[in-house]
Amino acid sequence: MNTESFETESQPVCTDEVLTRDLLARIPGKARPYLTPMLTRAIGDLNTDKDLEEQFRVLQDVSQRILKRHSCPAAGDIRKLRKALEIPQRIFGQFTGVSRTSVSHWENERTTPFPPQRAYIHAIAGDSVEGLGAIVAYLKQKRRNSPVGQ
């Protein structure tokens, strides 16, 4: 996915910066497919950088649990990761190479992902945290460097 598909820059809400195309361009390439749906919605909803930091904490928490489990991610963690990224089961299935039904079965503990899909889930979790972390760090730095009162 490319960042050119975002039509307008966001307008600031209160004093918090809102996501812009510039921020989306900062996403590392490997994390872009996983994070773009969530960040696109964030732009549409005019979420502030503080909202994004909270989203990052949720994503970081679930991703750490997934990355600690070298065998198979827990069903609840798969669902939480997908929800944190705000992507439907169909799209999550495309990222992992399975159908929407398979993702539903994983989330409802009917089946577990095969090793190749486990590797994809680990990659999605790690890349997403790294990419969103880079954006949050940039926003924090920008906030620290901004003149007081502006």
C-alpha cells in the first residue's frame, strides 16, 4: 500500500497533532500493510497523538504476549492483535495466507495456526509494534520540541 491514497491532510484537534501523510510515510515498509488500515481510520476519525499512544500501548501489550509464545499464539491474542490493528478477519487472513473462516476458527479455538501462519502472526505483531512505535516516538519528540503555548 502506498501513502498517496490519502486524499487530504488532517486538521489539528485542540492542541494535539493529528496524523498526516508525513507520519504515514514514516512507517517502515514491512509494517505498512498491517498498520495502514488502522492509521487511515485514525486520520478519518481525527484521532490525536495521545489516542495513538494508547493504541500503541494496547498493540504492544498483545504483541509482547504473542512474541513470547514461540509455539502458538493464544486465540484471544490473535483476536486482540487483529482488533488492535482494526482489520477484518478477511484481511488478516490475506496477510497470513488463509481464509476468513480459518481466522475465525483460530479466534474461537476450533483450530490453531500451522507453523507458516504462526510465523506470519509473529511478524505482523513485531513489525506492527516497531512501526507504530516509530510514529509514537516521532510524535513525542515533536511535542517535546514544540514551543510552549503554540
